[in-house]
Amino acid sequence: MFDDRNHAGQVLAKKVAELNLKNPYILAVPRGGLAVASPVAEKLQCKMAVLIAKKVGHPLNPEVAIGAIMPDGSLIHDNQYVSGIGVKQENFDRLVAEARKAFDERVKVYEAMIIKNHEVKDRDIIIVDDGIATGYTIMAAVKWVKKWNPASVTIAVPVAPNDVTYRLRDQQVNIVCLLEPDVFTAVGSYYKDFRDMTDKEALEYHRLAPDSIIRL
């Protein structure tokens, strides 16, 4: 169990450093991902930018993703899965609309720090979040990043269920994950302190990272 996101990031940083990536560039998924990514960026002494991807939450449990909005604003989801869990199309459409609104609001907050397409090419991209549940948000991020020809893609997270990391490895990405439990409850259950982060707190973690990207 991790004390908090920053502690998880410190432990994760040691594992990511072992990859010896030649041209690393960290992309943090806000908000919690920035707290984890900041120690990784410090350890690698590399740039850190923000990657916006917003999950579409389950109507009964918003923390569980049933789809995600990719960084270019497009939707990734599985119709068969959505219908299989009993979510009607009109309800799903409403959830997508809510996710798009939240996505747009997040873009406005982090606009100066968001990765640009051309910055991905030929870089060893490291996507960092505070954990993975269903994997939709990370899969959306990976799908977008791969369009822009990175040298490699690594997903670095403190915790994720092992069936999800197995599926992600099929996407031809590197996985650095500290905990891969067989029985998974929720990301927050692996942290002593998993309080909701504010945008202000997340932005501060970005500011502290070395050579972070801020466009004025």
C-alpha cells in the first residue's frame, strides 16, 4: 500500500529509471497522475506535459470507466460491453455528453501544459496515472499517442488489475506497474491517502517538475 500519490511516484520512478530510455518524455493524466508523475520526471530529469483523456463513468459507479474521450476529443468504447452491463443507449449518450463537458473544462485549465502532436514523434513516451481500473482512459491515451509515431510507449502506474495490464501489453506498449492484483477493488484502496486532488494542487506538481512544458 502507498502512503499517497507522491510516495507511489517515488517508488515508481526507480522502476521506470531501470528502462534506461534514451529520449523520455512524461505525459501525466490529470489530476492524480501529475502527483505520481512529478517524482518520475525528477528522477529521469526529463520534460513533463499533460495528456487529457476523460473516462465515461458507469452510471452506478462513476469511478469505473465504460468508455473514454481521447485527447483529440473522439470516443473509445465497446458497444457490446456497454449493452452487456445493462446501460441503455440514451443513458450512455448522456454520460458521454457529461464526459465531453468535463473534458472541455479540463482542457481549458491545463491548456498551456498539454502535449502537442509534433512533440510525440521519436520520443520515448511515458504515460503516467495514479492507477488503472478498467483501462479505458489509458487505452484512449495510448491510441492517440501511437498516431504520432513515438519511438516507444510506456505506461507507468502504481497499481492496476492484472487482466487489464495483460490486455495493455497486447497493445505493444511497455508496462511498469508496481502492483498487479488478481482481485482488484478500486485504485484508492491501495493508498492510505487518496483524497480528491484539486486542479490547483495538480498544477503545482507540474510546476515542480524539471523542465516542464508551459506555453505562454
